[in-house]
Amino acid sequence: MEFLSTLGTNLSSGLTIAVSFLVALTVVVFVHEFGHFQVARWCGVAVKTFSIGFGKELFGWNDKKGTHWRIAAIPLGGFVQFIDDANAASAGANDKEPVELTKEQREGAFHSQPVWKRAAVVSAGPIFNFILAIVIFAITFMILGRTIMEAKVADVQPGTPAAAAGFQKGDVITSINGTKIEGFSVLQKIVSSRVGQELTFGVDRNGSQLVLKATPELRELDDAIAGKIKRPVIGIKASREFSKLTHKTVGPLQAVGLGVSRTWDIASGTLSYLADVVTGRQSAEQIGGIVRIADVAGKVAAIDWRQLIMFTAFISVSIGLINLFPIPVLDGGHLVFYAIEFLRGRPLSEQVQEYCFRVGFALILMLMVFGFYNDRGILARWFTWTS
């Protein structure tokens, strides 16, 4: 009976992970591809296919303008295919794979459009991802408002930079490097992006103003969602019971501003982390793939459906940002080609582009394998039948 109970628990958990992951990913992918689709329509480009998922078509339909909308069997992405594309990767037709078009169709062909139109269509996918995140965050702020927890130290961990700097329980951090700190979340954001960099803290200690200096260092933490991770910390803790909480209502304009700010924080934080990885200040072990995304989606959904919506916004920012990386195959790679074409007055040769796409595909494949390797612990946990 214990085995059956454990089996049921694992199956239920697996179902939560799968459904949560597919919901979040499908929404983000749809918005991304809809960005390409909608801007293409605005630019007069004819769209042949709009697909959510890859592989065999489960069902589909044609709209009034001739676009075939399809839902495919493998729900791990999607694509928009233009009328003159040789394949779903938006590769232009060549002499070996000609695409026969009528005169009217050629007017709506993507690859015959001016550079600025092609760039607008390609960049629209990531931009729509950012817009989705901003909208989600803005609506959340309007509905729930903001709860700000003062940056008050509830505990100082021994042997940490904070302890060495002289922080004490009850200290209120008012500024970092001269920038006023509104709450503990702002403090965390700054510290987490400054590993190895000395920070100057303005501190209010029982009415006395002090200046303390500490350098964030990487420490392994137990995160309720991500598990064991390494993050830059100084070694102080806050407590909702110990600190003053301030709740503020948020109007529409302020909510949009906060949504933009939150989206920017996620994007800049990601870039900062990648820069730290390149420079050796942080480890690359936190780089994950689909397995990690699915695992986190399941955990946040188990906590609260609202958390899943917020996580969807986070994933939307991440996918939008990744697609802007200047790697051939990704949207950013296409934009680099268009920039070169604009500067040269003509595109790169088909042979050069094909070589670049092969290199880009190899890089993406290597990143996927690396992410899968980093996620091996999650896979082991999924397939360990314990209660």
C-alpha cells in the first residue's frame, strides 16, 4: 500500500510538472510567434504557416488570408513560416530548392522585403515576449499592489562578509553605494549582481548613521524552488515578523513602470550572471535547460497558480533575451545578418550564411547538452521513487 501511495504521489507530481510546464511554454511560444506573425502582416508579408509545436499536425485551420494555423504533436516550440521560406527555419529558397511564386505572392515574399521590414519582423518575437512580461507584472501590481519590507537585519550569519563588516541585528540599511534603498528586495537585487565587488552600505543603527563595507561572495543556498544554488550574498537575513511592512496601492501608469522595471531587472540580471560566468566570477552550473524550467514550473504551480503566471513572465523575458543573442539560427543572428547587409549594401553570400547557420546550430546544440548535463540531478530526483 505504501508503494501505491508513493506511486500516486509521484504520478500526481509528474502531472503537475508536465501541465504547468506546457501551459507556461505554450503561452510564451504563442506570444513570441504571434509577434513575428502580426508585424509580418503589418509589413505586407504573406504568412504561410503558424505552428504551435513541431512534428505531426494534430489539427489545424486556414484563416481568410491563407495562413494555415496548426497545433503539432511536439509542444516544445513553434514557428512562423513565410510564403517564400524553403523550410520552417525561415531559410530563403535557393536554386536547388526553388519556391514557385506568382507575381502577387512575390510582393508578399519575406526575403524580397527591405532590410528594415525584415528586421522589424524578426525582432518582433522577442519584443512581444518582453511586452507579455510587462503586462503580466503590471496587472499583478495593479491587483495586488506592492508590499515593501524594510531592509532591516534580522540575523547576521557568522563567518560571512556581513559579520566581518560589523553588521548587527536591528541595523536598517538605508543605502548602497550612495543609492537609497527602498526595501530588502532592492538590497537583494544589488547584492546578487555584485559578486566580488566591494559595496558601501549606509546603515541606521538606533538613530546613529554608520558606513559599513562588505563584498558579496558566492555561497550555496537552499532555495525552496530551485533547490541548492550558489548566489552572491553578504550573510544577512530579513524577517517579515521582525521588519516593518508597508503596503502600497499601484495605479495603472505606475504599474506599467514597475512592470518595465521588473522586466529590465530580470534581463539585466541574466546578462550580469552570464558576464560573471565568462569572467570566472561565477560558475556555469546554474545554466539549465528544459528540464529545469519544467521542474520550477511544477514547483511554483504547486504553491499557487498566481506564482505560475509570474513564472511565465520570467520565462517570457528569458526566451525573448536568449533569442536576441547574436547566434545564427536565433533571431539575434538574423538581425546581425541584416545589419551587415545594411552596411554592405548587399547580403552575405548563401555559402557564408549556410556556414554560419551550421555553426550557430552546433552552438545551440552544445548549450542544450550542457544544460541537460547540469539538470541531471533534477532528472535523478524525478525518477527516484521515494515518498
